[in-house]
Amino acid sequence: MTDLRLFNSLTRQVEPFQPVHPGEARVYTCGPTVYNYPHIGNMRAYVFADVLGRTLSFNGYKLTHVINITDVGHLTDDADAGEDKMEKMAAQRAQSIWDIARHYTEAYWADIKALNIRQPAQWTIATEFVPQMIEFAQSIADKHCYELDSGLYFDVSTVADYGRLARAQTEEGEGRIEAVEGKRNAADFAIWRKTPPGEKRQMEWDSPWGRGAPGWHLECSVMSGQVLGFPFDIHTGGIDHREIHHPNEIAQNQAFCCTNGLDVPANSGARIWMHNNFLVERSGKMSKSSGEFLRLQLLIDKGYHPLAYRMLCLQAHYRSELEFSWEGLGAALVRLKRLVLAVANLRGQAAAPAAAPGARFAPYLERFAAAVADDLNTPVALTVLEEVAALKKVDAGEKLAALAALDAVLGLDLLALDRAVLRIRPKAATITEDEIEAALAARKAARAEKDFARSDALRDELAARGVEVMDGDPLGWEWKLG
Ligand code: AMP
Ligand code: ZN
């Protein structure tokens, strides 16, 4: 098997993957802040992490994947400005934070399932790690932190080479960080935020620095280190985290790993830091906070199966920006349907996949393995999968086995998906499935009587109501989307 090579944001280079623990791969993924529904851009980050995990498994590593749920501490600005996103939403809704967190965590998990993202070994919930966060902060406080009225701050000048991950400590970059009275360096950040005197927060804990809540960056350092142990192999997140969140995690990890004055950059907690690029709308950046945002449920409401979105993600390399459009999503759905149809045809020829694909498939499997091992080149891997699906004069059972092996990495669920399941009723549809079937039966009768004018009229009526008649296709009809 080809050696796995991954792009490390720390070095900005593609590097061979060399596990910390032989035969194992330990991966931490920054999870969602559960103050709102995730948008499909957020979900791109988890599709990417899932493909990474599946690729590591495919390459024979025993995978331990951890994804966190941030239910406290993430401010409306990634730096230190603004309010806690969770507190803000709870106040707006007049609901308890815990109810908000539960609701949106469940919504997120539903999207994870719908996108066929594998369950990680552990979901770490930030509020369940607060004592460990306090302990971690205590261990670095003397050498690396200072206290202000508003909290305990990390002094970024106490670690070597702060911000090298971001490579963008520009005047402009730092200017974005809202000044906090008394901060020593513009990039210093709160690792513990004190509840202001006279205020009561829904979520607060006692600490050596007073009642308050942990900082968002502290959470990920603690959860990743606790569950996976420093150093672990790979830390992932969206590209925005390369600028503030991850440099701050790295600074804390350096401080924590080397309390003996040896805060060398190599102690960044994870050996490899990987970042997916953004899904963008034509109008620009996607945002949960602006108007109607693109949720997975919106796609489903419009008749697009969630796995069409997974296909859309796979068609682009994770490090490329991906522009969302309904046409693009429609094309991805068609591509997925073709594959599902190919599998259905094979199922008609073979009862079950063979135990293994034979020698005829070996060159394809090799090319596929090489593509994913090349920093997760899913666009190329997909085309190899399609070549396999199109192979003629091969054993159907073996072909099914080959497709199953490749889909174990891409996760399109090809062997379980049914074409009828991909046909999702758009919410806006005004015609029932029974009415459609009745019109199709009437059309069949008209054709039997050679009344082609009537048959065409029926087809046009269906088309006007958003239904496409597909003669010769066992499914018979399809919703017209977009
Ligand atoms: P958040 O819930 O805001 O912490 O974001 C969850 C994940 O989604 C993080 O890894 C972000 O970096 C990532 N993310 C946010 N917006 C986008 C986007 N438009 N495209 C891809 N990933 C994103
Ligand atoms: Zn994080």
C-alpha cells in the first residue's frame, strides 16, 4: 500500500504520516459550538475529518478519533471579544443553556448520521472537563499567565515562536483583537473568564481565579491532551482555526508539555495540524449569524438527499475552497444516483459481494489507494470508483466487493442506498405520490390505445407540477429539482 502523505499546516508541506504509536492513529477534531444549527459549511469540516479517519483505517491504522462539543466558552469573536455564544442564545430565547446545548447537539448528531460520518471513539463535552481545565490552567499559570480583573490571561511572549501556525501576525491581524485593558500583548487570550462582579452566569464554576468559565482555546487543549495524550497524531479543524484558535491551543500545549523552560515549538500537542478550506456561497463567506443559512435540513426540504452534499464535498479537494450552488448540488446528486444505479444492476446479477475483488481490480484499487494516500485526493479517488463501476465483463460479485472496498473510504453508503430513497419529496411539491402514480397509469393506458396526444399532455401536466417522467426507467419518475 502507498505510504500516506498529509499536508501539515505547521510546515505548510505534504509530509509522510508517521504515527506516534506504531500502528495507531489518534485524531482530534474541533467540534461545533452548539448554540445554533450547524450550516453545511461546518459539516464540510466533519466530512473532511471523516474521510481522514476512514483513510487512516483503510491504511491499516487503529484509529482513535475524538470530536468535542463546545457547550461553553466560545465567544462571538474567536479572539477575546464579545459575549459567550451559548449565553447569548439562551438569553435571546429565554431558555436554559443546557436545553440549548442538548437541542443543538442532537441536531448536529443527526446531520453527522445523515452524512454517513462514522461515530468517533468519543465525543468530549466541554462542560464535563472543567475540573481538568482548571488543573491544566493551574499548572501553567505561574510561568505563562497573568491575572486581570476579567480573567486569567495567557502571555504569548512566554512561548517560543508563538503564532507560527498562522504565519500572519500582521498589524492588521492583531488589530482585529479587541483590546482588553491591561493585556501585555495584543494576542494574549483569556484561559479563564471571570464572571463580572454582581453578575450571574448560567454556566460558571469556582476556580483559583474566582467564579467563571473556561476559555474556548483551553477546552480543546485539555480535552485533546486528556483523551489522546500529548503528543498525538493529528488535530483538525476549519481553516479559520489556523489563525487564532489553533495557535492559542499550541501555545498552551507548549506551556503544558514543557514546564522546564523547554517550550520548544515541537511540543505543539499534535504532530500534524490539518485544516479544511471553506465552503462559500457565491455572495461570499457562509455564516450562521446572517439570515436564512444553509442547513442540511434545508437541502433535504428542497429534495436533495444529504449524501448528495457529501458527494459535493468529495468532488473537491479538502484544501480548496468550494463554492456552493444548487446546480452543483443537483449535479452531485445525479452522479450519486448513477453509482447507486450501477450497484442496483450488480445486485440483480450477484446475490452478495464476493469475499474479495479479484486480480482484475488490483490496478484500480492501487490507483485509488494512491489517490487517497496523496493528501486525501478524493476527486481522483471518485473517478477511479466510477471507472470500476463502469467495468464490463467482470464478475458482478467481485465488482460489488471492489466498490464496497473503495466506498469504505469515501463513505457514500453505495451498497446500502436504494435509488427510491434518493428520491426525496421536496417540501414545496403540490402533487402526491398517489396522484403521480395515477397519472402514470392513465398515461400508460393512453399509450396502449396509441393516444399519443393524451399521453404527451399527461407528461406535460406532470412536468408542470415538478415531476419528470422517465420512460424505460424502473423507477418511472423523478422530482425535478432546482
Ligand atoms: P464552529 O461551530 O463555528 O466552531 O465551527 C465548526 C467547524 O466548522 C470548525 O472546524 C470551523 O472551522 C468550520 N467551518 C466554519 N465555517 C466553515 C465553512 N464555511 N466551510 C467549512 N468549514 C467551516
Ligand atoms: Zn477546538
